[in-house]
Amino acid sequence: MDRGGPGKVVLGALSPHPPLLIPEVGGDMLLEVDDTKRAMERLALAVREVDPDVVVIISPHGPIMPGSIGIWAVGTLKGDFARFGAPEVAFTVENDLELLSVLLDEGRAAGYPLQGVDEALLKRYGYPPDLDYATLIPLYYLEKAGVRKPVLPMGMGFFHPRKLYEFGVILRRAVEKAGRRAVIIASGDLSHRLTVDAPAGYSKSGPAFDRTLWDLLSKGDVEGILNIDPQLREDAGECGYRSLVMMLGCWEGRSVKTVPLSYEGPFGVGYGVCLIRDKDLYLASLGEDEGRQSSRPHPLVELARRTVEAIARGEAPPSAEDVSLPGDLPARAAVFVTLYRDGHLRGCIGTIEPVHSSLAEEVISNARQAAFADPRFLPVRAFELNRITYSVDVLGEPEPVDDERQLDPRIYGVIVRSGRRVGVLLPDIEGIDTAKTQVDIARRKAGIRPDEPVELYRFRVIRYT
């Protein structure tokens, strides 16, 4: 599983866990949490985009050990929604026991009380052998998005917030030592006392707690979250605070951005979905509004548009020397520029390695080619311009793969090479759901017969729209 590079916590998330988020459980009631459902779908797409090695899930309904934090130590884990009338919604996942071992070692070195929970310990404390529903709900949405990764599930601890936060620091250290790219999900609802018909009855502390926490989380004020009045927390009847604090500790000392995706409080319970990421990480799956809090197209997309519109009108295109791009972009990179007219493909040209001296020049050149030299289409004309939209894919370094089993068309693009013939296909194309289909299309584009031996490469992209 180790990719050979340094480990890193690549994404964090707060995920609510009402069972009615599962369609087979919620039925028509799912409409009451539609904002939360859509946010969970976006959360899952973001996880798919960062392509982790492991998903760590901290659940307030996981194994709770006296005086320590309990972490599942069973190799193959199962769970279902039978207790909610949907036994057919079932999961079997592999536990990352190697990461668990490193985490337990790190806990011992720091004098932090951690406990691996195996079958014997489950029997001793009378815990069921199955994963709890608060762990399964985020897994459901991840699986729907095609994310099937090993997990490391655990319960939370009844410690002081700063001690819970310290756990996150230890967890991050273990992730880094184990060489894992990890997503950390804190499963938890907010107040259960928002309205008179709430499960725990009404308390004015319920809405006050949710407003306070959501405001602090939206601003990324971790210190403020740690200092929330414990009496307010208790009176609010929350169940996600401890999981959230444990996850936030993973970001200690890093420059981070929180991305609130939704908050609503139907049925008297607060459901919040939020992502936590490095400030310099752009998640194309979120789009500009969520990802950068801006309605303007990304500068690369704007550059492609300006290039095509200038040439179509008989004007000079932008000069790369006069273009200023964000500093977090690479100086040079391979790029694909894609044009759509009324949602349908209108041109697509790109490079699999940079051929120009700057990223700006690469975009300008490929935008020109996609609009006016794609052999599948007539050149773009001025009257079409207000109906054309653009996307720019910046390619990562291609890496060789042994066979199609190492491909995933939702995450990786593919390069198929036979001698001087090369076929390329970008990832996440509608209708291309299997690696075989992806490779077959790339072969046809390059004129490579199905029986000819080929070299396969995969690459990731960051897509700007």
C-alpha cells in the first residue's frame, strides 16, 4: 500500500450520521435532509479526488474504552443497516492493521492511552462485532463515489479537549511514519436539542452551540473550538465535538482552510458537513464557489477563453509574457484544454509532457489548437463564443503501470504507447466506467490494434473549470 513517498494527512472532514441519509432507510424523509445528502456526495467526490491510501473514521458510537481511545484491531470488518430495516445495505472493508500498529507505537512513545480492540476485547466489554452506523454512513457515500479503500475506524475518548486534540497530532505522526496518504473523517452530529420536538427536548443551548461551533469552524478558528464552554456543550446534547477535535489535531501547525458544505437542523438535530484541507490545495471537484469562494473562472480557464475569443474575432491572442498566474501553479506542466458548446464536446487538444517554456504558453497553445485545429471539428467561429465553456486539465507526472488493474478511469487518465503511436484519455469522462473501456478507446485513438502489446501509464489531473 505504501506508495514509497512520505505519508500525509491530505483531507479532513466532519460528517453527520443520521441513518435516514441512507435512501433504503430514510425513504421519503431523505428529502428533509437534501442539503446534507448533496454535501455528503460532494465530500465523497473530494475524497475520491485526493485518492487516499486509507480512510480513518472517528466515531462517537465506536468502541469506547475506559481511560483510553479504542481502535478497531480486527482485520476484516463488517457492518449493515439491519437494525434500521435495511439489511441489504451491508459493507465489508479491510482494516489497515499496519497503520494501527504504528499508531499504537506512537501512542506508547508519547504516553498516550490507546487500545487496539480485537475480538477478545469486544467480548469482554460486550460490544457487537460489527461496525457502528456512524462509521458506515460516510462509508456508504464514499462507496457510492467509487472510493473503496482500507479503513482505520475507532471510537472517541472522554478526555479534555486539548488531550483529544493531542491524539490528532499523534495520529498524523503515525500516518506520516507509515507512509500513508490519509483522509480523516470525524463522524458526528451537532446539537440534539434544537427544537421542542428534538430527540432530547429543547434547550436554548442547542441553537447557541451550533451557531458558535459552525461560526468558529467556518473561520477555521481551532483555538476557539477548543475553548467552547463545556457547560454549553453538555446542555446542547451534542455528539460530534470530541470526534471533530481529534480530527483537527491532525492539522496542528499547518496552514489550513475549512470549507463548510452544508448545515441544517431538521428533526431538532444539527447536521453539518465540512472539509478541512491545506490552504494551497485546490479541489476541482468542489468547483470555484466552494473551492475558492469565488464565482470567477480560474485564471487558467480565463486564459483559455481569452485566447479562443481573440483569435475567433481576428485579434491577437494574449502573450504568455504578460500573463500573471497564481503562485501555487507549476512553472511548467502538460495541459489539456477542452471546449464544450451547449454541454457537448467542441474540441480537445493537449500534451502529455510540457513542450513550452511556461504554463501560460502551454495553455495558450493548446487552447488555440483545441478551438481551431482539432481534426474532429470545424474551427470555432465568433458567433459561437457565448455558447462555449472551457476546462483546463493540468497533468501530473505519468507513472508506468503493469496492467489495467492499476487503473481507475474516475481518478487516473491513461497513456497507451506502442512504438511511436500514443493514445491518451483524460480521467472522469462520462460513460467511461471501466479501465478496459478506457484503454480500448485510447488504443483506437492511436491506431493500436487490440492484440498489440502496449506500455501503459497513468496520470492524475487537476481540473479547472
